[in-house]
Amino acid sequence: MILPLPYRSFLVPCLAYIGEIREKDPDRWVTVLLPEVIPARWWQNLLYNQRALFIQAALLFKPGVIVTALPYHLAR
């Protein structure tokens, strides 16, 4: 599913879409796949993965929502 994201705001449309799915069928599980960049150097962590932390925190206590991280390792 592709969601329109005005002004690059991801969290609000994502939460609204998950809420719509859960309202239609409360017994359905929703899985959210989050790509995570695993940088080659330690200092690159400051540049990556910040948005995934906010999304995971927002979805942590939502009933029926599974958050799965998909690591992608950057080469040196």
C-alpha cells in the first residue's frame, strides 16, 4: 500500500492507516516493516536510523501491531 505523505510527514498518515485497518477488522494483525541502515562506522549512527526509532516508539503499545526491523548493512 502506498500512502500519500504531504510535507514528508510519515507518522500521522501511518498511524491513521493502521487505525483504519484495525477498526475494519479488530482481529487482524498488522505488521509494519521498517528498514534500518546498519552503518559501516560507529559515527555514522548519528546520521541514520533516527526516524525508525520514532516510528517504533509510536507503535510499541498499539494492540495488534507487529513492528519488524529489516537491517541493511552498508559496506565500508
